[in-house]
Amino acid sequence: MQLKQLTNQEFNNFITNYPIKSIYQTAEYGMIMANQGFTPILLGLLKDGIVMAATLVLINKEEGFKYAYVPRGFMMNYEDFYLLKEFTCQIKNYLGKMGVMGIKINPLIVKSIYDFEKQTKESNPKYDLIYEALRNNGYYHLGYNNFFEALKPRFEAIINLNQSIYSLFKNIKKEYRTKIRSAIKNGVKTYQGSIDDLKYLYQFTQERYQRNLEYFKDCYNFFSKRNMIEIYYTKLDTKVYLQTIQNKLSHYEEKSNELNDLIMKKKGKPNQKLIKKKINIDKYLHQYKNELIKATNLLHNYPDGVVTSCILLIKQDKEITILMDGYDPRFKKLNSKHLLIWQIIEIYQKQGFNKFNLGGMSNMTVDANKYSGLDEFKLGFGSKMIEYAGDFELVTNRRNYNLYRNYVPLKKLIKSKLIK
């Protein structure tokens, strides 16, 4: 077998026939990261001219030291231990000669699948054998992290789209189904966007993610060459929203007046049950009077509507993956993102897609989870939690690796003295 650098076309041809996909193992992602300061190379292990395994490698250089990252791991059959040994040996030799001191991977090796709706956990019966094979080939496991400390999330939320629309909607948490219907009634509508709409995505995510607008534009430009990327957004029709609030206000005014008449007609001791009901209705009445003011101002400020959420998707064969999504916190109560996710499910289920990757999440089985809101949102759409093996590190140039390990503590010491 021979390890060689692949062209984009050779790499993409291999991906097409490879069963386990990741948007982070594409030639396009390599080009995107090249504009983020990495050096991407596409490598393949060939046998009789046929690619048996392949990978995108991102090389970073800092203070003269080179280190490599392989997001979502090598594309290979990890159950083929001979192939694993051969590929590891050759990539270690290849990168080592380039002066790369080490490589970090986080392969798509499933450890467990959790279905919280059915309260089940399905473990990979071959996981321990694969794990030991990696260790025996020199990979050091960096631990089972529970949150977002690693190169890529160790947990993902994935929806199986091979179901009817009725079943998919039924699988959604009841509270979310109500929110979806509410968003529609309030005038929130979903639209397919263009590169010009990336400004909304950047606006909604700039405080959470360290990516600039140019990064999103690179994603769009590179992935669009093979028609792999789509952007969708929700927009509030402020005219419809104002009319909805007016209708609700009229409804509660009518109810309040009816109850007031009933209470006044009662002779003797007031009916406490009616009074409590009237107090409760008047709370809604007060709420919608305030909402009417806000809705009126919204129509004045945004007569053509206002964008409330946005999502960037990658299409890869029959799978869709969220690359980035966000919403305007001013309009959180409108539940735009709930509607957006559901309508994307509808769109791609009808087009024959079979998997919707909602992206990373944390370990839902851990108590006192600060990401519980994010996790519950993703699981609320009927997804399963997929647990992967986590990050592994392979030393590819021992000399440079040891030099770096000795240099870093010295660098930190010098820095601490300068700060003092």
C-alpha cells in the first residue's frame, strides 16, 4: 500500500462511496480552513490504484512547531485492524518527515446511542476492540469529555428522517409542537436565502462563536461549487403579528367584560370562582395591551418584516448537517427557531434525505449540566444522542514533540514574569 496526496476530485470520489460522512472531512472544508491559517492536505492510502482510506489533514504552525488536526477522524474502516495499522504507520512517517510533531483526531467511532424518548441505550459491541486497536497503534486517548472542550463535540443530536411527516411531527415534544403552531399564527415565515443573508447569521452568532463574516462567506462560496450548501431564515410579518395581537386583545377584552357582567349580576356574596377567573383573564388583558404597543412599534420600524433566525446547512449525499445557526434574542418568544427546524425537516424529508444532524451537544446523562437548555432543545425534535469515542493524539515526530513539550512550560514561565 502507498500513501499519496490526493487531488480534490480523487478525494471527493472516495467520499461519494464512503458510508460514514462528515462535512468536516471534505475538500471544501480544507479550503475554508486554509483561509483561517491552516495548511490543508488530502491524503489517501492506495492499494492497486484503489483508495482504501483517506483523510483531510489540517496543519497549524505556531512558534515554529507544526501540529496537525483531523476533524472527525480518518475515513477508514476502523474494524479492519490491518488497515488501521498500515494507515497509521504511513501517515506517521509522512507527517513526521514534514516536521509535524503530532496529530489529533476525533473519529466518528460510535460508542453509544441514547434514545431518551424510549429510555434506551444501545452500545457498540465492537467499541472496546477498536479502542484497544487504536491504543496498540500508538494513539493516546485524551479522555471522555462531557462538554465542548474537545476539537469537535463528542456528542451529536441526529434525527432519522426515514419516517412519515406525521411521525416526525408526533416525535417532537408536545410543548415544541405548540410553539411551532404559535410561530405560524404570529406571522413567522421561513424563506430560502442567499449569500447576502449571511449577515444575519453573523449578527446572531458573533457573541457566541469566534468566526467572522468572511468565514461564513468562504463556507458558502466553497460548498456552493458542488451545490452542498443552503441558507434559510425566518422573517416576522409585522402586519400579521399586529393583527394577531389585536385579535387576542379583543378576545380577552370580551371575556373580561362577560365575566364582569356575571359578577355584577350575582346577588349577595360574590362568586370567588368567577372573581379568580376574572383576575386571571385581566392578567392576559394587561399582557396583550403591552404587546399591542410593541407590535405597533414593530410595524412602524419594520414595515417589510424583520429577520428573526437563520441557519446554514450542508447537504452531503442524503444527509443534512447544521453548520451554524442563530436567532435574534429580541424575538425569542416568537419561537422562530422551533419553526425553522421543523420546516427544514419537512423540506428535506420530502426530498428523500434520511438523516438530519443538528450538531453538537453535551452529555445529557451528566447532572448539573450548564448546556441543558441547548441539549433539551435538540432532543425535543425527536433526535437521538450519539456518543463518539473522543479525541486521540498520535505523536508523529518524537524529537519535535519533546522539544515542544519542554518549550511550552518555559514560554508560560516567561509570560508570567512579564505580566508580573
